[in-house]
Amino acid sequence: MDAVTNQAMASETGNPKRARALRLMGGVVVIAALLAAAWWALFARGRVETDNAYVGGDTALVTPQLAGTVARVAVGGTQAVKAGDVLVVLDDADARIAVAQAEAALAQALQRYGQAGALADAAQARARGRTAEIAAARSRLAEADAALVRVRGDSERRRGLAGSGAVSAEEIASAEAALKAAAAARAAAQTAVTAAEDTARSAEGDAAAAAALVTGTTRTTAPDVRAAQAALARARLDLERTVIKAPVAGIVTNRNVQVGQRVAAGAPLMTLVPTTGLFVDANFKESQLKTIRVGQTVELESDLYGGDVTYHGKVVGMAGGTGAAFALIPAQNATGNWVKVVQRLPVRIALDEAELKAHPLRVGLSMTAVVDTRQ
């Protein structure tokens, strides 16, 4: 159409040079249009872009695990630290006293365990001694039985001779008194046997109770000893926790702790912002999400470095809802003056660690993200 138009114009003007120039210009325009269409088809088609993207990271909130007074603050704001570096030191006087008390309690538990073993041995020895006493008491009972039989026989013989006058009344009375004494001695011997058996049973019970404290255990497995060891371990752990160390490498931010300050367990002292493991949350429009999938490659540019540095990443996930859906005050659209607003959904993009190391970023920086949806 352009060529026909040019020819018509050339025929109207009657200037051949002008006609050739117009034809040349028309050809250039057509070639440029074809090149633009080819570039769009090869490079721009299937790519979605947004400049509503920001660097994010999993920050670490530094908090004490026990209450105490701050003795030293080893870092300042904006300072870079490595994992394990000392950040804050709490006064450890109380913790050291607790460790000493726990060590003393462990020594007492070990001492009591040794005493329990000795008492168990002594109780068993007493139980064995009571068994010997029972045997002796039974032997005395047997002697009393024999004496009673002998005295009873003498008494019966004298009573049998009482009618013949061969035995005097005094001898009969003496024999009866001896019989009563033998019977009393026998009863006393029986009582001694019973008492010895009761004492032996009590001694066996004491021995069993004493043995129960040490049977099946050692100095390191006894319940009291293990409880004391656990208390000592807890005291030593509390002492270690008076030195607060960096859980991750990062930049110190929001430091709000001073020397002499009394801090409670769980109180925020500072925040560590990581320099590695960063990601980008790109907020794409609803109309752009149709072709975005997990695993697609992304090219990113930061406002910090401009177009001189290009980052490469991958889509690793999408948020479960838009930012408006999780706002503190969600939008209320059930009104008469409702105006539709295009919503945006955060898309999480993982960055290349090597590129981050070469060109560090900070949390919150602005980025431009282009997702290649042709994959």
C-alpha cells in the first residue's frame, strides 16, 4: 500500500527523485516494522515485567533466653557480623552461683548414693544376724521343752508315790514348783522365738527397702544423681546463655540495648539482616499471573546498580493471597461507590548466590523483574 501511495504521489508530482526517496523511505519503514515484529516474537513475547518488586530476606531477631543485666554490648548498628560472633554479654554472677549450687547438689547426691549402698549392705548383715538369733532362740526353746518334759515326769512320779508315804508333801510341792518354773521357762523361750522371727522379718524388710535404692543402678544412673546432673547441665546452659551470639551472619540493625539495661527473657535486642539467602518479592498484576509458573527464569535489575548489573533468578512460589487480602484493615468493597482496583499478587523469586556475592543487595531495595513465561 505504501509503495502504491508513493508511486501515486510521484506520478502526481512528476518528480522521479522524490518518488525514489519516498519509495526508499517506505521500504525502510516496512523493514523496521518487520524487525520490530521479529524482535517482539523472539524476545519480548511471553515476558511479563514489573517494577513493583523488592528485596527480602529472613531476618533474625536477637533475644536473650534468660533475664539479666547487660554487662557489655559488643556490636553497633550497621556492623557486619559472622555467625557465632559475640553480640551482648549479660551479668553472669547469679548464673555462676547457680552452677556452684548445682555442683554441690550433685556431690551430695553421689554421697547419698554411696551411703545408700553402705546402708543396704548393713541391713542385709543385720538380716543375716537375725536369722542366727532365731536359730539360737529355737535352740533355747528346745532345751526348755526337754527340761519341761523331764520336770513333768519327776512331778508325776512323786504324785504317784504320795499315797504310799514314800514321798513327803514337801518334795511333792517342790516338784510342782519346778514344773511351773519349767513351763514358764518354756513359754519365755517360745516368746523369744516369736520375737526373733518378727525382728528378722523387719530386718529383711529394711534390707529390701535399702537395696531398692541401689539395685540395678550405678553412681551415674541413680535417679537422684541423674536429677542432680540435669540440674547442673541446666545451670551451665544458663551460664552459657549469658553470652548472646549471632545465630547467622548479617548486618546489625535496630539495636536497642545499652550497658546496664535490665532485659527480660525474649525482649528484642537487635535484628540481624542477612546478606546471603536473599530473595525478591515481585508484585505482578492479576492479568500477568496467567502464564507465570514455578521454575521459570527471571531477569532482574536493581535501582542500586541500574542496568549495569543483571541478576538471574527463578520463580519459587506465589503468595496465598494478595496484599489487600492480608492488610490490617482489608478493603470493604460492599459499598455504593466501589471502584475496581487491579490487585497484585506477590511472587517469590530466588536469587543466584554467586551474583549476590559479587553485587550485594540489602533488604527493601527496589528491583525490576522480568519473567520469561515461555518455559
